[in-house]
Amino acid sequence: MAPAQNTVNSKHVAVIGAGASGLIAARELHREGNTVVIFEREKQVGGLWIYSPKTESDPLGLDPTRPIVHSSVYESLRTNIPRECMGFTDYPFVPRVGDVSRDSRRYPSHREVLAYLQDFAREFKLVEMVRFETEVVRVEPVNGKWKVRSKNSGGFSDDEIFDAVVVCSGHYTEPNVSLISGIKSWPGKQIHSHNYRVPGPFKNEVVVVIGNFASGTDISRDIVKVAKEVHIASRAREPDTYEKLSNNLWIHSEIEKACEDGSIVFKNGKVVYVDTIVYCTGYKYKFPFLETNGYMSIDDNRVDPLYKHIFPPALAPGLSFIGLPGMGLQFVMFEIQSKWVAAVLSGRVTLPSPEKMMEDVLASYETLEALGFPKRYTHKLGKIQGNYLDWIAEECGCPPVERWRAQQVNRGYEGLLTNPENYRDEWKYHDLTEEAYEDFARKKLISFPPSHYLESGR
Ligand SMILES: Cc1cc2nc3c(=O)[nH]c(=O)nc-3n(C[C@H](O)[C@H](O)[C@H](O)COP(=O)(O)OP(=O)(O)OC[C@H]3O[C@@H](n4cnc5c(N)ncnc54)[C@H](O)[C@@H]3O)c2cc1C
């Protein structure tokens, strides 16, 4: 859609969350001339990347009254894609040359990501926009504006009116726990990866890890160092799968049932007596503060209705969501989505009519169904993420995602699937890394020549 002419105006916008998505949203909104307040219930910026050894009182995260611990980061976590493709487009996530306190690895630890986000927030003066320790408890439309109720650490609540609200509250906090037949009378311990931090508690145990993607592969390899046995249950594998991956690590097909005598029966017929089940089965979208008089709903992890996973047609552009599609490029997706939201709010770009947006939403559901994907895949973009980002980029007049970036993320995921033990330390695609640093140098985004980073990088 062509940018609208001479219609730029400033809006007063509430951003909920100061994680990666909230920070970049605030930056883009501010750049387009809007005024921004970021509400953040933690004491610092960084969201998910603020590691805490604290876990929730209910290890499965099913008790709705439990006090929430936001982060799902475990102590050993390193990024699952190379740092060059992960960073924002004009603030590259490159090693801090000469600073020994920083992690210069290509796949750095969670601490380095937090440090990067804090640097970013300082560089663009975003910290000044944040109201820390302030939780948004209610958001509702009122006479064409948005009422935001927040509660600070002193327990005081406040109602404020904004022209728009951008939801950047993250979606890796509410555990999704798959139901296993017989689990109610199974006597062992159960925990969701949201509450996993360190392997120590699993010493000498027999553990089943359900799920074999990013968290499942990491956590099983972490626990296997101290456990007696670890058995991975994978839904993606054929029913007869049974493979020994190392001395005390096996991979099976999914679980058939759990039994009262403490055993777990897999679809491949194997029976294992198990101390603990670790669910690496993903997360659910949840926006407990949102009141849309029934217009929006969440069913089977579909946030409905959302035009291009961002705008609820009848409430747009006053309400928008950044970061819903998981996987692939995340920070860059937040950035491109935020540029669009900011351009729409300032009036530089216009959205189609609510009816047209709704037609598009329904058509996307039909496509999903025709391809045989379940509803819960609505916000999983997978291989079409590139097209999705290019489409938005064109809509708001920003450059498409760099070729090297898309290729790095694909190679990164290939490594995760084919070499889960060592992919982080055995990066082979040096041509893509060179291309990335040459691109940064051409755009004058780095302070040293590419050779400097290429020689020191691991
Ligand atoms: C274990 C794990 C590993 C990952 N690894 C990678 C990786 O290697 N690379 C990658 O690119 N992506 C990775 N991701 C994806 C990751 O989620 C994103 O990269 C990104 O950090 C998410 O940012 P966000 O801002 O959307 O959410 P968050 O970082 O979760 O931030 C949301 C913020 O909103 C605040 N908030 C929530 N509700 C309220 C409220 N009501 N009021 C006020 N504040 C509120 C929270 O306190 C939080 O600070 C990983 C995800 C997980 C779970």
C-alpha cells in the first residue's frame, strides 16, 4: 500500500512490556513522532532474557493463582541462531571487541543477549520511557481511545487514556502441558520447561523429556550430564522410533500412557520406570489484561481475529500486537512489525477497511485448513516467514530482510535439528558471516573492519 501523503500526526501510545519487542516498538513509534509510555512489571528491560533462578510454586504452571515468574531462561541457555542474524537491523548484535566481560561467541549465552538489549535501550534513550515495576492490569476501548489501568509496586493503580496500545507482553510464560493418558494416577514428579533452571535436581534420576525442538534438545542434553537416564519423547518421530543417542540418552516416539506403578509406556512399546517428566511442550498466548467485550478470543492458541498477526480488524489501529509468530527471525520480525504499526499510527500508511482485513484473516484460516494444519499452528509462520516480512516491509516502505540474514537463520535451524549437541560451536557457513559483516561495514554500523570480527569470532 502506498504511503499516505501529508497525514502524519502524533499519537500518545502505551507499549506493554520492555522486552525485545517492546523496546523496538517504542523506538519505531518514537521515530515516527509518537509519544510513548512503556509499562514494565519488572525492574529492568530485557524481558525473557532476564535470568532468574526463581521458579514458580507450581512446577507445571497450571495453578491460575500462582505468582508469575516471567522468564523461561535456563542457566545454560545460549542463543539458538547466530548472533549476526538475531540483532536489530541498524544495531548489530556483534561482539564487544576488547570487553572481556562480554561473551563474543557466535551463539552467546543469555547474559550477552540481555546486555545487548540493555545497550540498545540506553543507545536509543528508551529507558527514559519505561515505567518500571508497573503492571498493566486492564486495557479496554473507551470512546475511540484506550483506557489502560496499571498497578505499581506500591499497590497503587492508575487509569490513563491513550490513543493506542501496542501489546508486547511476550508469550513464553504460560506453559502448554500436553495431556498424557493415565497421568493423574502416575506417582512421579512433573515440571514444565518454564520452571527448568539447572540440572542438579535431576541427579541420578530417570527422566523423560517431552519435546525435541529448541528447549527439548537443550534441556535433555543438560540433564543427561547428571541423570541416570534421559528418554526423549518426540511427537515428530515415527511410532516405532527407538534410538540410543549416547550412553544414557534415548529418543522414542511419543508417550502412549503413564501407569500407576511409575512406568511410562511409549508408542514404540518400550516401558521405562521414570522419576520425573519434563514438558518441553511450548507455551500458550495469554493477555489477562485485555478486555475487548468479546471481540477477541484465544482458542487452541489462535489469537482471533488478527490481520497479519498484528491488528484486530475492528479495533485497529488502536490495538496491535508485536511478536506473536514464534520461531525464525524474532528481533527483526519485531522491528518490521513495529515499523508498520508506527507508520499506520502516525498516518503515513493506511490499513485496508476492517471488512477487507477480516476477509484476509478468514482466507488465511482457510489456507491453513486446506494445508491440513491444526488451528494451533495459526501463528507458526515456518518457511513463509520471509514472504511475510517482505510483504510488511514493502507495505511500510522499509528494505526487505537481507539475504544473508534469512540464510543464516535457516542454516542455524538445520544445525539444531541435525547436530543438536554441537551446532553452536561448529558453524560452517563462513561466507554468510563475511557477507553479514561486509553489509554492516557498508552501512557504517560497526566500528572496526569486518576482518577484526571475523578473526575474533567463534
Ligand atoms: C527458552 C527460549 C529461548 C529462546 N531463544 C531465542 C534465541 O536464541 N533467539 C531468538 O531470536 N529468540 C529466542 N527466543 C524467542 C524470544 O522469545 C524472543 O527472542 C524475544 O526475546 C521475546 O521478546 P518479547 O519482547 O516478545 O517478550 P519478552 O521478552 O517475554 O518480554 C515481555 C515483557 O513484557 C512484560 N510484561 C508482560 N505482561 C506485562 C504486564 N501486564 N504489564 C507490564 N509488563 C508486562 C514482561 O515483564 C516482559 O519484560 C527464545 C524463547 C525462549 C522461551
